[in-house]
Amino acid sequence: MEEKKLDLNSIIGFILIFGILIWIMYQNQPSEVTIAAEKAKKEQVGKQEKANQLVAPQAAVEPVIVAAGDTLQLAKAQKTLGSFAYSAMLPSAKEDFTTIENELVKLKIANKGGYIVEATLKSFEKFKKGSGQLVELIKDNNADLNIQLQTSDNRTLNTKDLYFEPNLTKVGEDQILSMKLKAGANEFLEYKYVLKPKEYRVGFDLRSQGLNKVLNTAKPLDLEWNLKSFRNEKSVSYENRYAEVHYEYEDGKTNYVGQGQEKEETPVKVSYIAFKQHFFTSILLTDKPFEKSKLQSNNLILDETVDTTFTKQFKASVPLAFNNGEIDYKMSWYFGPSDYKTLKAYDKNLEKVIPLGWGIFGWINKFIFIPLFGFLSSYIAYGVAIIIFTILIKIAMSPITYKSFLSQAKMKVLRPEITELGEKFKKDAMKKQQETMKLYNKAGVNPMAGCIPALIQIPFMYASFQFFPSAFELRQKSFLWADDLSSFDQVIKLPFHIPLYGDHISLFPVLASIAIFFYMKMTSGDQQMAAPQQEGMPDMAKMMKYMIYISPVMMLIFFNSYGAGLSLYNFISNLITIGIMFVIKNYIVDSEKIHAQIQENKLKEPKKQGKFQQKLQEVMEQAEAQKAKDKKK
């Protein structure tokens, strides 16, 4: 009985596929060394803070909030704040808030600092559907906005410590909230928020009036925006993998800061900054680009069993340039879902914050996956839409599958003759290679024809790894036993944690692993190219046989914590591929006809070689001639 061996094309394909798989899974993961270092750093900082509290006396702080008519307190405030003490005399100089909201968002703005202290998305729940907890991007002081004011007498004031005067008006259905930090009756810094109906985006105009008399306008003001992103999804580690800072710079270019500890970028001419979580994002946009910026991201999840509240610490620092002694920026905030269609509708390049992949991978997602899946899911349930989507993709790819299998079948027919050449020229590897190439050419067989179709399918596989984790539509959509297609489909909760695997068993990855096992058994057995083993490669061939068992285990481990939608896609994809291969083998490709055709081709004039084959043939002939020449010497 013929020994089953994994063919060269399968080996190349599997190495490429699992290389990409490992890269996808672990490109964003911090190393154990980094995690340990960060833990030690945190512990050291905590100990130092406690020591400081015990040893250092609490610093006296002069009050900045004063009641009108309180001369003593006002004098202290004036000493501290200079001209901005005017704001401390206003009725608004107290801990109070103003709320603006529409059908989609609810924003709460504080008098102190004039910034948004709560941003609630009214249509989405955190963790799971029915939890009753709305998604809150900003709450409990997890974010702040501050502008450092440099006074003309060289003092530094922070707007987050000062009190703004609110004035809420309505123009039609638009809500307009003016927050003014006053240095006099007609001298102020203003934040103006404009919220329209059915919008996630809120206008944010930032301007000054008359402050050139109070502030040092020789250099720009520093605006700082900080946010600790709350966990909103079932798996904190999976959510954290897709939390990062994105930005647009230099007239339309986009990039991101990256994952891990203390990541930093300093792009110039920045037109938007996005603090992106997995399925939600907070974005600051500006019509007049910031000349420079400092963007930072720091991973807050060092131990996913303990660090379960926040995912990342985001920071942005940008300069606000003076124009004729005043500040004037037309900006806006976006607090909403990281949904491709929603973001694209703003025509501001915001959809680039969604990681669809670069180059051809992004094109496949934008022009094939997103339109097709969007069309299907608008008519049928999301789980069924994934199945039909997968069927259509595999049917479209079936001609490539057919070409690959046909090439393998031709190579299998030629195996006896190739084996014979191997025995004949056992001691002359160069001659054996030359004769093998001549046989391929004479029989009209291209040894690369089976590998190329497999490579063509790789971009679609990688695109799916980008598409499904980014598909906002799948969030909290159920199918069969999976209550959320954007998260893992746990069927058994384990009483312990398995390294790399987790503390639960997801069923769709189990099914996908079984399907890929049978697919690999099929391709490595009956449909192998059957190329003879090269000298020095027997151990490698034996090792590759283990891939039949290793590959399903790898899929089982890596996909256990991934979204159920991606696992469902891979399960259905492998099932369909097995079916297509079965049909091709048993009802389309006839080995006897292929053998007859090859024999007929041998009687014809050899097919003209391609440039690559000609060049390869020339190189081998030159090497053979040199070898003969060396023997004569």
C-alpha cells in the first residue's frame, strides 16, 4: 500500500497559514517579562505613595471657590488665579452640571473644567444583552480635558481646576451649551457644545476673547485629553486586543499608536485623534489640524483575572496656536459605536479606525465582505447570514479549488515516473532536477499550478480574521447556543484556568477543529501531489505528518476566546471545502482521463517554457557543465 505523505504544496500552505495565524493571535500580546516588570513598577509606585502619605504633611491648598461678597476668600482666590478670579465670584462657581442629550447619547458637562464628565450611549448595553447597564464611555472621572494657561506674569493655570459659566439654549432642535471661563465681563475662554438630533457627533468650538491682555500669547497653549477606557464586553482580554489610539495626519494619512506598555507616537498636522475601544470609540476632530501632537497608549491589563475594569490608558497632548492673540478652533467630539457604516457616513475618514487590514486584505473587506454581509444581514438573522455568506464565498472560490486539485491529480499521475528518475539519478541531484523539469514540460504539467491557487485563497482567509472581530453588527447577536457572536460561545465553565486556552470551553472552535482535521486528512492523503521525498528531508516529512493533529489543536486553543462569528465562519468554510473536494474528486476529475491526456501530451511537441522555467533550466545546465569541467580537472 502506498504510504501517505503530505505534499509540498500542502506543507507550504500550512506553514504560511499557521504563521499568519500565530502572528494575528499574538502580535498585540505583551510578553511575560513586560507584564512582570509592569507589576513590579506598579507595586513600587504604590509603596512610594503610601510612604509619602505617612511622612509628608498634606499641602495647604488655597480655596478657589468663593461666595460673592466674601472679601477674605476672594482675596485668596485673586492671589492664586489673578484675573480669572472673576469666575470665582459668579453663581456658577460651584459643583454643578448641565446635561444635553438626544435619542442616541447623553452628555453631562461639569461647571468645573467645562468638560464632559459623563458620556452615555443610550442604545447599547455593556457585557451582555439584557444587563440593564448602558455603555458609558466617560464616567467616574475616567477622563479629563485640560488646557494649561500661561499668564502674562508667568504663572500656570489649569482649566480643569477652574469654573466655567454655563448657558444652555436651543435653536430649533439643536441644543447649544456655552461654557465660559471668565477673566472679566468681556474676557473669557469658551467651550461651545452643539448637539443635533440623532447624532453621535457633538460640535465643540473652542475660542477666546480678550485673553491677549491676560495670557502670554508668545507660545501655543497645551491641550491635554486623557481617558481610561472602561471594559464593556464579556472578555476583557479580547476587548483589550482591539483597544488602541488611531489618528489622521498630514492630509488624510492614518495610523495607530500600537499595543503594549507605554507606546507613543508624535505625528504632525493631526486632524483627528481616536481613543478606540473594541466596539466603541471617543474621537476628537478638528477643522484646523494640530501642528504637532504627542499620543500615548498604555496597557492596563497585566493580569486578566484581576485587572477587569479598565483596558487602556490613553493620553493626547496638542498645541493650540494663537491667531492675532486669540484662540479659535472649530472641533467636534464623537462618542459612539465603532461601526463602519456609521463612521463612514461622516465623510471624515473615521472608518479608518476600524482595523480591516492593509492592502489587498482591506480591499477584500471593504469591497466584498462588508457589502455582501451587510446585504445578507439586512434580511436574515446574523448567524444564518454568516452561513450563507460563507457558502457564497466558497462557491466563488471553487474554481480555484478545482485548479489546485487538478494540478495535484496530474502530479500524482506522474509520481511513478518521477520516482524512477529519482532512482536513476540518485547520485546526481542536479541531473535528476533537470530531467524532472523536462518531464513536467513534456507532459504539460506545471508543478507550481497547485501552489498558486492555494496562495490566492490566503488573502481571503486573513481578511476574515480582520472582518469578523471588527463587525459591530455581530455584537450581542445570538445564534444557537452562542448568546453573542462577537464574543466566545462558552458552553462549559471550567473551575480552573488553562494557560493559553482559558477557563471555559467554546463549542464552535471545537467543531471548526474537527472539520479542519478531516479536511487535512483528505488533502494529505488521497489528494496529495505525491511528489517524491527529497534527500535529507525524511525527518521533515515525518514532522509534517504531525500537522494533521497539531493544526486542529492550535485552532482549538487560539479560537477558544475569539468571537463565535469567526469560529462559525471557519467551521462552515471547512465543511464546504470538504464537500467541494469530495465532489471534484468523485464526480469531476477522472484520473484515467488525466493519465491519458498526459501520455498524449508527451507525444506532442513540448510546450514552450515560460521565462522562469527557461532561466531555471539555463542555470541548471550551466551548473551541470561546470560540474563536468571540474571533474576533468
